[in-house]
Amino acid sequence: MVTEIYRDAWGIPHLRAGSAAELAHAQGLVTARDRAWQLEIERHRAQGTSASFLGGSALAWDRFARRARVDDTARRCFADLERRDPGTAQWVRAYVDGVNEGLADSTAPEFARTGLTPGRWEPWTPLGIWLATHILFAGFPAKLWREQVAAHLDADAIGLFATDGPGTSGSNGWLVGGERTVTGQAVIAGDPHRWIEDPGVYQQIHLSCPEFDVVGLAVPGVPGIAHFGHTGSVAWAITNAMADYQDLYRERLRRTGAGVEALGPDGVWRRTSRHTETIEVAGEEPVEVEVIETGRGPVIIGGPEGIDGDPTDLAYDGGRADSADPADSVVPTDPAASLAPPVAISLRYPPRVTGDLGFGALLPLLRARRVADVDRAFDRWAEPVNVVQAADTEGGVLHRVAGRVPVRAEANSLRVVPAWEPGHAWQGWHVPPRAGLTDGVAVMANQRGPAEPLGVEFAPPHRADRIAALLAGKERWSAADMPALHTDTHLASASPLLNHLDALDDLTPEAAALRDRLRGWDRRMDAGSADAALYAAVRGAVVRRLAAHPAFAALTTPPAYPEVFQPWLALVPRVGFALEHLLRTEDLYGIDRPAVVRAAVEDVALRPPAGVWGDTHRLAPWRALEPEQPYDEPGLSGDHDCVLCTSGVPGLTDRAARGPAARYVWDLARREDSRWVVPLGASGVPGSPHHRDQLPLWLAGDLVPVVTDWTRLKKETDV
């Protein structure tokens, strides 16, 4: 059978072929045609070579990718896939062949601007892209922040700053069972919250062959449809489980005539793997990177000579950063440790240990016909760890965690642990938890849920509670009803600050008027709301004043860790996302919070925002290369804790670089009643009519119809 490429009115590709391998080839080909620049950016990021054409701004990531062994891990995982699952490995190869064919003919304008020529993809490149995209997804750098907080405040402050979730994670997902819908069949809906990128991180696509017919959201550079798909008889979706499955180890390293040695938990120094790599940097001198790997994992911070600026210097403390006696920090736990040189930090992450990235799940997902098939496919899932929701046309439903989380000591999940002490080794894998429906629905928004035993910090419950409350407000739901949930802007997390504000008296007339106005605010973060702008201005002023308080002075200067980890260590964002806890806790290190709020309100009253929330809360997509013709940044509704989760950084910027990277509604009664949308468009080519044609719909909360009737599609070509 000839492979056929069709497009719908929105430029979304619909591919039809005679076999899964031919279809994979076509998917790679059409993705390279639509997203050539994006694919090459991702390939270079996975290899740690992006500074070679983007310059010094990309060096921090390249250094991390090299030291974390991202490309080498992808190679290992593909070699293991070839041994265990040669059919899937061949399918991945077919996709790569298609990408290489498409890149050979690419005329993407970014290549001419940078002088970059598309390179050749290897069979493991999709695995490297998957790993590079998700290696920071579990937020292991938060453990570096906890070390800072414990060292400069106390261990109790770790929970105080947790916010019950890092500010960089999020997604909404809900399943409404057939007993709660107008059709008697389930509906699944939601929106993944990720960095908004140009081109987008998700690709709408339709894949059809004799084995399967699936619509869904693909990750450009990766074959199949992993996260969100609908086969006609079964549909699935995921949210981030907020699980903790990566560990940081404080290493003792020393140089010898033969290389570098690391001190193990048995008190024995062992030779590490060590070599040097060179990173080319456009317009600058090349940079050499020493790559070291211990028995725990790759060293990603420091080395045998230590970490400059490390505030805690746990050289000999056995992991007791919160020891009451400073003398404890210089008592070696082993005689050999007294000879140990300064500290480094290694990363242990499942694919590096197992050689498995979970690609064995991808083909079974495409072939799924029932919930049981989806369930079995996700048994093979590895990383990232997700909560899965699925439903089929026979009434089956699924609500479970999928992914690999190691069994180990609780300390591993909380902090950086000493590699030279026993008790921190991995002891197998957790059985992924499962859950059911409540009153016919299941809601996940990264809150504490079925994944709670596997994590430390979760998202605040506001989004999940709001979705559940909205669903409880009506007995029967349809697919067409779901955009009203996607776009809800109620901000429950405003309560602590508004309560402090409400209690203030003896304000200046201007501040009293501001307070009274916010008393009547409906707590909706609508783009056109002047009250929302006032609230955000007061919130930002409170955050900045708290962050500047002397009680937190030691946290204002982060340690000299690599630049890629600095977002997790910056004080203002941490205060901004933890504001609820900081305002509610019984005592905050002697800080007079009413005085802080009073001063903030008086400041804003003197210089109030001139317009509405959407004037400053604007979409700011990430781009590897700024466009030659800059686009206007549209104003946005929503906020971090709204169901419409468009995230700025309180106290720092209202501009939103994170938000719904797609929206979807999967209807099990009739697939063509399903809907979806992405922030920009199907094409990644500037100037294409489909580069940004979905943006107005995305901004308005509207969705694009899912089309699967081939007679309604326009044929583009045969390949």
C-alpha cells in the first residue's frame, strides 16, 4: 500500500499506510517537514551540542547533558530495546529514517540564519530527545534547595517552602464515567501544563494502518502517540504524578595516578569512569568538560576539587546538615573519609540504571482496543512517572500510576545523601498505585492522590478541588461542555493574602480604598479584570518584601551550582509559590506579616497598575532563536493555581512562559465529537498559514474538531 499524507483545515497531518513501520517512516517524514528546526534543536540538546550554533547561552544545558550522560544513556537504552523488543526497535528505526529523509530536503529559514546544516539522526536519537525533555521533570534540583533551607533556617522550613508542589510542574486531567454523561459513554479531558514553546511541544496527528487508527498528541522527535490518544474504542491521557524517582548523592572523590576514585558505602575507594569531552561554542573558544561516573551515577555538580560556594560543606557529616552541633560536621563516619577530598554530587536516575526508557509501551498503546490493553501497555512505562486515566466503549475505566520509582530510604527523597554511608542504595521498585472513580469521576491535577506514597511535594489542591466542584455541579456532562472547565479562572489560593488584607486598619485613604475594592473582587484572574491586576500587584509586592527580609538573607545568594539548577534555588520564586504557607504558618521566623502586607498595600496604592491583568500577564513562548519579525505577546487569563493555569512568577514577572501546551476532549461515544487545540499551530515553519492559526482559539478557550473521515481531508502527497 502507498503511504498517503492528508491534511485537515488546520494543517494537522493524517497519515495512512500499509504497516506500522511504513507509518512510522511517514510520521518521521512529515514531522521533519513541519518541524525541522525544532527537531534539530532537540537532537542537539540531547547530544549536548546546541552551543555549537546557539552560542554561550546554550552552554549551561550542554554541560549538564554531557555530565548527566543523556546521549550515552539513550544509546544504552536503544541497544537494550533491540535485544528485548526488536520489533519496536525496528519501528523506531523506520521513524528515524523518515526524519532523515525529511531533513535532507528542509528549507526551514532558521538553518540559513544560523548557518546550521541538518545533521543525521541515529536510531537512539528519539530516546535521547525523550530523556532530555523529561530528565528535569521530576525536579530533583529541589533537593539542592532543601539543603539550602535546612542549612540556613532549619529542617522544618523545608515543608514551609514546599508549597506542596514546585512551581514548575502541572497538568489537569479528568475522567467522567458514562453514568455521568449525556451519551452514556465516558469523556476524558484536560490540558498538560508545560513550557509554551514555539514550535509547540505537542503535535496533533492521526496515524492509520491495518493494525491501528489513532488520533493524539505526539512529541515531535518521538514515534507514536505516548501521552494523549484515542483509538476509537479506547482513549487515554496522563498528568504528572509528582513522584520522586531520582536521587542525588554527595560524593567523595580523589584523583590518583590512574584517574579518579570515589568512596563507597563500604569504605572502599573505587575507580570511576572518567573522560573529557569538548563542547564547541559558536563565537567563543571550545569548552572542555570532565565527565565522571561513580557507582551511584554521573557526577553533575563539582568534582574531585569540590564545589565552589557550597554553603553546607558536608564533607564529613554523614548527611547531617541539620546537626545541632557544628562539630558533628567534621567527624568522619569512616576512617577512610578523613582522607577524602572535597565534595561532588552525582545523579542516579532509572534509565541509567536499567537501560530502559519505556519505549516498549509505545506500540502496544497504538494497538490498544480496550482499557485492559492500555493498562498492560503502561506496565511497560518507565519515565516520566505519570497518572494515567483511560476509558473504553465497553464501560471500562482506568486510573493508575505508571512508571518506575525505586524503593529506598526516605532520606533519599528529601535531601542529598552521602554516597559513603550505607543505607541509601536502591532496593527494587514500587508497585504503581491504582485508584478508582468517585461519584463517577476521577480528577488529577498533580495534587496528592494515588501517587502520594511515591512523592514528596505535590501541587496545591486548588485546581483539583475546583474541577471536582465544577463537575459536581451538574449531573450529566457532554464533550461540548468541557471547555468551560478548561478556562475556569477562579483563584482559591488568594485567600490567605486577602485575609491578611481584610484585617488591616489605619490605612491611608488610598490603601483603604484598594483594600475595600479587593474585598469585593470575585477572585477571577480574567485578562480584562482590573481587580485581578490589583491583586497581582499586591501579591508581587508582598513576595518581594518577604524575600528581602533579613530572616531570609542567607537564602538570597544561591551556592555556585551550575546555572541549569539556579531556577530551583532562586529565593523570590520560592517565596512566590510558597506564599500561602508563608502567610498561614503560626510563626515565620519573627517576621511581622501584617506589617509586610500593610507596606505592600500602601506601595501599590501609591502606584497602582494602570490597566487590567492581561496588560502584564502575557504569553511569552520559549524560542531557541528569536523570530526576525517579533510577534505581539497576547494577554492571558488565568494564574498558576487556576484551572486555567498560566504561570508567571509572583514577585518577579507576570509574563507566562508556562501554560496549557495543548487542550483535549476525548469522547468515547463518537470520536469525531472529540476536540483539541494547541497554543500556536500545527506547523513550526514561520510564515506558514498553520504556524499560529490556532492561537486565537487557544486564547478564547475554543477547540478544533478532531477529523477522522478521510473524505473530509485534503490529500497532500503519496510517499
